[in-house]
Amino acid sequence: MTRITLLAAIVVATLLAGCERAAPTAAAPAADTQFQKTLQERLLDAKPGDVIEIPAGHYAFDRSLSLRVDGVTIRGAGMDKTVLSFKGQKSGAEGLIVNASDFTLENLAIEDSKGDGVKVNEGENIVIRGVRVEWTNGPDTDNGGYGLYPVQTRNVLIEDSVVIGASDAGIYVGQSQNIVVRRNRAERNVAGIEIENCIGADVHDNVATENTGGILVFNMPDLPQPGHTTRVFKNRIVKNNTSNFGRKGTAVAAVPAGSGVVIMSNDKVEIFDNEIADNQTANILIASHYSAGYDSMYKPSAAFDPYPEEIHVHGNRLSGGGDSPDGLDLKALKVAMFGLNGRIPDVMWDGYYNPKRAQGPQICLSDVSGVVNADGPNNNASPNTDMAPFKCTLDRLPAVTLTKA
């Protein structure tokens, strides 16, 4: 492995001076053109095994960075010490886009990118560690969509990172396999953490707070693979009540503010040993594609399974929430069933299930305050709180083992 410092001696003084720069003002700072050029050249010229180290400092960029070489590590001095700012970005969308395998990104921050903070596409053995992605103006529809965004990847570890202000999902892993997302903090995003169309994911020991929805496990139609087998455990998922600021037409724009955990159209999901509290619509929502209002945006083929099945909720610490649901329909449902001062129980299910499945949806619930079947197929005509169909058990899902990380 070759360790590479970014700058030749002639540039070192410039970089070190950057360490002492003041934090940026609201106005976009001028791009550090020499640093930007040098860093991009190092990424373009990188060879497998290279470690590209970025010293502490606050550096401004006006265009995306990209890497297309396998086996490279990019390392800063810390997520609050090495800050790459894209507030004045003029070219490209992402802060950093990577099309490579055996890639590690650690110990730095990416701020105010025009689009996604870090996108990793079609790689294997991806490690993102100690990275902060933030839009510093707080929740805003004009912020980039995704903070940390591996898609169509395999063997992914995201740990000890922070994402704030994404207009879609803070930490999003899509169409990937063998994933661990642990010890991260997601706040003030539309979706804090989202696992979409993935196979084999462990999401644990994270904090998701002040998002619109805390942790989402979704399947969207007609993508290269349907997702299944996700464990959500030992997380703190509290007070996710931020108004939805997602772009109109995106999937997350339909997520009600006040959602703790949301499962949509995904199978084999186990939720256990979490603290889930004070999410004002419901602590846990289980829904099909039909009730999400996506039919006008996404026309699924007959091959798409829209129903959530084999959902196992047990051993969580649930409290509060359900007292101020988002949207007129949910507010009316709450008042009609539980009164002005009541609350929706911990779990809300839309009531859609596959009539061809002999065993029903197999949604098994224990240690919850109750459930509402919203009777979505009948336009919510006869919602009920019957727990009997949910008194069942399912086999525990296997842990994810990373082969490299």
C-alpha cells in the first residue's frame, strides 16, 4: 500500500494555511483552485493501494470530485477537522462520486453539495467511516437528495458517520447486498436511514432523530432486485417529527412526518431491541405500495410484489407518539378511533395483503401498545384494533457477515 500526501512541497504551505481559515459565512467561499486541481489529479492518477490523505482545513470546491480506481482510501483528519465545502458548486451534482471497489472513505466532512454528498456506484467492499455530510442551512427542499449513497454495491459498511439535512435520505443504501449500517447519527433529513431493494442488511446502534421518518425499509417497483432480509435493532429512533421537505414526486415525499420505522412492500424484516419513542404519527408503520400513493408516479409490472410480508416486531422499548399524526386522513382516523386526546397505537398497518397467500401477511407483533389496521382496501371504512391476527412468531433472521471490513 502506498501512502500519498496530497501536495508536493511547493503546495504544502498553502494547505497548512487552510487549517487556520475561519468557518465559511453564508456566502459561498471562493474555490481553492490549486487544492481542488491537485486533489482531483491525485484521484485521477491513483493506483490500487493508494492512501490519499487530506490535512485538516476548510477547503472550498466549485465542481464534483470523482474516483474510478479500485483499492483506494481517502482519509481526512476528522469529520470536524477536514471539511470539503461545495457551497459554491458550479459543475457536477455530487460532492464525491465513486465508481470503484475496495474503497474506503474516512474522517472528513462534505458540506453543501449541489446534489448527493457521496455516491458510490456498482462497487464491492465499500467502507464509509467517520464521515459527516451536512447541508448547513438545515432542512430545505433545495438541499441535495442523499448524504451517503451506495447503490448497486455489495459488502458495504457505513459506521460512525453523521448526516444532516438531506432532502431525500441521509444514509441510503439501494439495490445492494450484504450491508451493515451502524453507530451513525441521522438528523433533520426527510428519511434518516433508508434501505431500499437490498438483500441482507443489518441496521443497528444508530440514532435517528428529528427526521421526517427515522428508519425506512422500502421496496420500489421494477428495479434490478427486490429487497428482503433486513434487521433493524438496537437503534434509538425518537422524535422524528420534522415536516416533510422532500421534492414533489419523490418516494419519500409521501412519508408522513412523525414516522419512526416505516416498512413498505418489503419482506423478511425484523425489528427488535430498539428504543422507538415520540414519533407523532406512529412509532412503526407497515404499508403496501398501494397506500403510499405511488401508483400515479410508478407503474409497477405484474412481477412486483407490493405487499409487506414476514414482518417480525418484538422486544422493543416503545413509548409516546401517535398523538399528532400528519395529514387530514390520519388525523381523522385518530380522532374517530381514539378521541381528541387519544393516540394511535405503536403500530399502524394499512391493511393491504395478498389474497392469494394462504397464511396472510405474517405480520407478527409483540411488546407493542396495540395495532391499527387502517382498512386501506376499503378506503378506511372499517379500521380496527384487533391484535389476534398479529399474535404469531417468525424465525429470527441471520446476522450479516462482512467478508472484508
